[in-house]
Amino acid sequence: DSGVTQTPKHLITATGQRVTLRCSPRSGDLSVYWYQQSLDQGLQFLIQYYNGEERAKGNILERFSAQQFPDLHSELNLSSLELGDSALYFCASSVVGTGSTEAFFGQGTRLTVV
Amino acid sequence: AQSVTQLDSHVSVSEGTPVLLRCNYSSSYSPSLFWYVQHPNKGLQLLLKYTSAATLVKGINGFEAEFKKSETSFHLTKPSAHMSDAAEYFCVVSDPGAGGTSYGKLTFGQGTILTVHP
């Protein structure tokens, strides 16, 4: 168990809908990352938050947004869903600034858009 | 800027034979390097990490990797493969950025699928 909790584990929704994925980082970790994993694109970095502030942005679509709350949990919001958004979405957390920035990953949320 | 290239998308070995998964990286600063493993329908698990200490890094399950700055490589090895090693492996670089501004952003390689035959 990595200590990172993601909910829900599975999500099936229709095109055009909006969903929210939730992530609780490991205790004490200030940094949260979101990744999308699909068969054709591999593991793609979406966005990073550090202590509530956005720090880095990757290949995140405008239809997607995220935030990190004062208690450090994070949510990834996906709207106007398309079939191509079906993927495994991972959250990871890390302690930044220790010189050893490995990230610990949750089990992922598998999103299926039908 | 940082990037990672995993040189093989698939590697197939027999049980009991050595494993070599190859990774080259590019980084503008002194990077940290990691190997993660992902078993089917599971999350990613850290195998080992290099953070500018010893160049030969030992990880879990008998894996190790050697950091070679001159070759910009961080290949993953294991002397004897086990059936349970069958999984996808990711080489990852974390570049501190100028003045440590990257905040630990991880860049993943495309992954190498390891198949182990009995």
C-alpha cells in the first residue's frame, strides 16, 4: 500500500458528461501529480500541485481542471467527456525539497466513456 | 528540459536468465532517476532510485541499476528472472530545474513490457 488513495476505482459514464476524480496524498506529502495512462499515449503527465498551488502543467486538455484543497487532497475534474478520454488516471504524491523526489502512486481510477 | 528514452518496448526472457532493460535520459541539471514497475491492472511501484549518491543502486526484488553519466544511461538489471517479474517497467527522470524550480516533476519513458517464459 503506497498510502495514496484514489476514488472511485472505476467509473463508467456517457459522452458529454462531467466527472470528478479524487486523490488523498500520503500523510505529509505536499505535492500531488495527476497522470493519464492510455494504450496509445502511454503515461502522460497532466498537472502538478504543491501545497495548494499549481506548479507544473503537462498535456492537460482545457476540458480538464484540477485543484488541491487546504487539507492537501486533490480533485481532477473532467468535463464534456469524449470516448478518447477513456483511460487510467493516476494520482501520485511526493515530499518535495528533500533531495529525493520519488512519487508514490495510487491504484488509479479507470474511466470508461461510452 | 528533461526526457527519457526506453530503448526496448518489449523484452522477453526465460525464467532464471538475466534481465536487462535499457534507459537513456536527457537532463539539463543533475537529475534524480527512478525505475517503477506496473503489474497488470495495478498502480506503479517504485523499484529503485538514484539521487547522486552511489552510482550502483540496489532496489527491491533483486533489481539494480547503474547510473552512467558519460553514457547518460540508467539501465535496469536482474541476474535471474522470475515469473513474477513479468510486468511493465518505466524509467523516470526528475530534473530539479534552474534553482530547483521544477518541484519534482517526473518525466516517464514509454515503458518496457517484460515477458518471462517458463
